[in-house]
Amino acid sequence: MSNSLGNARTVEGFYDPFVAKTRGIRKSTPEKRQGASTSGSGASADILTIPVTPILICPNIITLLTEQVISLERTSLLILELQHEGYAHEKFSNAPAKQLSGELMSLVIFDCDGVLVDSEAIYNAAEVQFLADAGLQLDINVYMQTFMGMAADEWQTSLTRLFSDRVGGELAPDFFDQLAQHTRQRFEAELVAVEGARSAIQDLGLPKCVASSSAPELLSWKLARTGLDTYFQPHLFSTSLVSRGKPEPDLFLHAAQAMGFAPGDCFVVEDSCNGVTAGKRAGMTTIGFTAGSHCPANHGQALRDAGADIVIDRFEGLAQTIDGLR
């Protein structure tokens, strides 16, 4: 997140009806503000007034970043404080949260493929089959542990080199184009969200984003296709934003910086060994995830071997797992 306030604008009379509804408050008028005092005269026991002063709103930060209730002796006063790196209510944004009512906040960074959308089974089966048809036989579990989670350009380079070393010669010029067309057709027919993803995201109660090796357009398409995009937009980070993809830490570090969090305040949810390695290299708490249909029985151990701090096999209880690790 940029620290520049050069394009900020001043807004007077800021009022949030959502908070008013949930907190039992109403917008204060000039008359009400004049009647409020620290002595308690004119104060209401159950309805709070909001003295609103001019506040700065940066274009990329959507209001209501901190809610703090200050109790004076006989007057309840609600102060809405906008902070450049503060809390944004999910109704408005998934913007970063640093502190809410005195509680330090954490960022949850989700991988997409195999964590949010059940795409890895399609990817892995298609890729192994295409390679076999070209003359390179690979065990699917070994293939997953080696290549799953890699950035597309690094994956293509590694596969091309492996094919040359094992088979000799080169892959057909249109190999990767044909593979991409095949997987896209299968996605359109078969792609679904990982079981439990939607409810877990709704219950999380923490700032969140997606950091994926997918290209930006495909990342957005997959989340939209499965109905998960609204939970994360606009905080989608593609490996195209950095020079090195997973297993290097660059993408996770970029996402954390853009969201305004230190690496030590971040949790990564990853299904691939490359992703787990990237999360640990970034200095983040890393949760191995094995709920995708592509995960074999021994996949959890592979993620532990890669450095996962904990491994879970379903979305249920994710919020409690994170609370236990904080």
C-alpha cells in the first residue's frame, strides 16, 4: 500500500448507515452535536451521537477504517477514525486491517488453485496425460510435488528442459497452447469451488486476499466462475506482478506489502509444496491444505516436509485454526 496521501480528499459529515444499523446509533445533526457535552446533558443512554470532523479518504482506501468507543463519565461518544493503514469494514472493502477495538489483526493470503477452486485435479490429470502422449511418462504424485504451484513461465521452462533430458528433442510448438485449450474446456464444464470455501471465507472475520500463480485474467475468471470473486476483489495478486514465482517468496511479500501488513502478521493457505516453501521463505505462518480433490493420502506429509506449520484437510474450522496460531 502506498503511503502517499497526495491524492487524498477531504470529506465532511462522513456517516456510515451500516454501522449505524449494527451499532444502534444514528447520524448526528448540528443540533444534536451542540447538545452533547462531557457533563452528560443532552446525552442519550441508548442512542449515541457522532460528532463528525473532516477526514481524509484516499482513493484506494474505502472509509471506516477504525471503530473505537470512548466512554466518558456520563456520555457515550463514538469516534470514527480514519487511519491510512487501518480497518475497512467488509461491506465496503477487503482493505487492510491493523487494529480493531484494540485487537491486532492478521492478513490471510489464499492460494487459488486447489485451495479456493478445485482446479488442480483437472490441471494435473491433463498435464500428465499430454506429456505421456508426447512420450514422457511421469508419476502424477511426483509431478504434483515438483511442478504444482509454479508460475506458468517457470513451469513451461522446467517441463521443456525435463522433456529434452528424458525424451530428447523438443515438445511440439503448440503443445502448451493445446494443453491450455483443453484445460479451459474442462474448467468450463467441471470447475467448482472447493467444498466449504464459501462459508469459511464468510466466517473468517479477517482481511484476506488471493496470491496465485495463475495469469491475472485466468485468476479472475476462475474466481468469478465459482462465485468467489466478490469475497476478494480487488485484492487479487498474480505472479505476473513479481519477477520470481513460487517457490520464491516474492508474490506473498508483494501481497503483504500491498495490503499493509508485515510478513509476520500474515497467514498463507497453500495446497502445493512450492507454495508452502514460498510462504515459509516469506516469513509467514503457513497452513498446508489438503481438501482439494487432487490431494492423495500422503499429501499432508509432503506439505509438512515442505515446512507447513500445520496441515488441515477441510475448510471447516479455519478461523479457529488461525486463532490458535496467532
